[in-house]
Amino acid sequence: MATVARTIPADPAECAGLLVEAAGDRRTVRIIGSGTKSYLGDVGPTDVELSTERLAGVIDHVPADLTVTLGAGTRMADVAAALARVGQFLPLDPPHADAATIGGVIAANSNGFWRARYGGVRDLLIGTSTALTDGTIARAGGRVVKNVAGYDLDKLLVGSLGTLGVIVEATLKVLPLPEKSDGLVARFDRPADAFGTAHAVVRAPSRVDACVVERSAEGSWILAVQSRGGGPTVDRALRDARREVSTRHGDATDLGDDLRPMREFPARAIDGALVRVSLPLAASAAFADSAVGLESFAALVVDVASGIARVHLVNDDDAVLRDAEALLLAARMVAGAGRIERRAEHLRSRLLTWPNRPNGDFLMRRIKDAFDPAGILEPGRSAFA
């Protein structure tokens, strides 16, 4: 996937100008922030790599309004540090958390375990500025929470993987830092006990921030629970969770830093294939149990609160291909959906990101043609590009 040129625009206007030139010359463009999610999609060679690294920094922050406006190249770690100084945080916890950029998180619709508690990228995004291939800067939404009348166009950019334009600026909702954070990790011998406990925790009145089940090829079923907020609320949530663990004869200890490696699962699964599926909540336990029995199974992480499951497959190539197809079929059988999120480089030609066309193919292709009529932006990156 080598490129023949690399450009780093200094501001949105220069970015838009570069896109006009590329469209006129029919040169394909790959957009990169920090490159943490370059494995997504079925991208081939491109002519130009456009970096957003100079489109970075806090542009506007109004603590009283609980909003922040950021350059697309701003790293998540820098956002967290800037907001922490005024006692606030951005309630997103995507993989590649420190290095990922705001533009990349939005373009990839990259959510973590906090999604069920705070909402995902779509819920937190309230405004964008985007450089288009006709040289314009398209603005959607605004810089206050209640700003949308009619179509909320900036939501089109969420998950677009850079195929519609280059996000240069984004405004998002922020929240006060929680007073307290606590959690537990519990181990179970049976998947029914791990998922039974997780579902009870998710349904409890005292809502938790994260509820995750993990299983490796060698280990037991591990449940991680995190609660953040006011002291009494966190204490109640953890008491309820410990009671559910005890009822199913689990062994609970303090959470520590156990959630971080679970969250960074996509960053670690660099060999074989990583399959990502979205499931009805009630189907998670059966799906996970069947995944463990696959020949190439290596590990899985299930966000029980949102129904997102990832399975890492490692073995000979034929077994990985066969098992990946079985997982995607299993998801479709329960009205879920899935894709190949990551795979080893030598498997790219044999294992496509979207083996089956997603719903809305015709509509999304029309949108792509309207935003990028020359078809230069991120060819192959999404199912519609």
C-alpha cells in the first residue's frame, strides 16, 4: 500500500485546495491521522497520503456548555490532558486510546466499552467541518448541544472511513470528571455463569460504565466491571455486582488495569484474523461458547452492554478462513452483522473486510458519488468506496 507522495496541510483551506488538485488530476488520496487504524478496509495503493497531524489542538472549549472543538489531528491523550485541567473528560474510550486522533475516531466510528453508558461517537458529535474534493469546507451542526434542525449531516461522516471528505474540525460533548472510579474482575468456569452475571449487572438499576467478558484459549471466563460517578452510586453498583458474582460462584478481585488490555484487543491481534460482530444481547453467550470451540480460536472479548464481540483466530490459513466465515454466518443467523476487522497482510487478498454487501449499499453509493464524484478518496476503504 505504498504511496508516491505525502502532504501535510497546515490548515483546512490548504487541505481543501490539495483535494481539488488531486480530484483534477484523478490522483487517489489516503487520509491518515496517527495511522492506528490503517488496517481497516480493503485499501490498495494510493497516489497521495494526506496527513492531518498539523490540523491539531483545542480550537474552542466552553466548560460551562460542556463542549469542546478540536482539530481532527488532535490525539486522544492530548484531549484527555487538556480537559482534565478543568475537571472534564471526553466520554470515549476507543482502542488505540492514547495515539488515536479525533478525526480517525470519528471516521472509523471507533467506540469502546463506555458506549452503552455515555453513547457512542454519533451521540457525542455535535458539529464538524470537512474539506471536500470540490474545494469547499462543509460545516454541519455547530458548537452548542442543541443546534440541529433538519438533517444531521455530520453523522454521515461517522464511520465513513474518509471516503466522503477530510474531517478537519469536530465539536463534541464533554462531561465532568467522575468523583470516583472502581471495578472488579471475576473468573468463572462456565460461560453461562460469566454471561449470566454480566447480563444481571447490565440490567441492574445502578448502571455501570463497562461490562466485558474475555476468554483466551487457555484461561477461564473473565468478567470485568467498571463503575464511575458519585461515591454512593459507585459503591452500590459494585456491591450489586459482587453479589451477582457470588451467586454464580465466581471469584472476584479488584479491577486494577484489566480493562486496558481488553480495550486494546484490536491493537494486539495483528496475526491471523480478528472478526468483529454486532449481536443481539441475548445471543452473546451462545456465540461466545461456539467461538471457543473453533479450531483456530485464540481469544475473544465481548462488550456485553452493547453486544459487540471480537474473536481472534490464529492457525493455518485455511482454518482461519473457514472459522472466520463460520463466525460471520453465526452472527447473521441471529440477526446480527459482522466484518473482518483486521487480518495478517498475507491474508488480505483471501479474506475481504466485508464478504457480504452491507444493507444500504445502493443509497450509500449515491452519497459517495455526491460527495466524491471523482472517486479519489480512500478507494476500497469502505464497502461503498
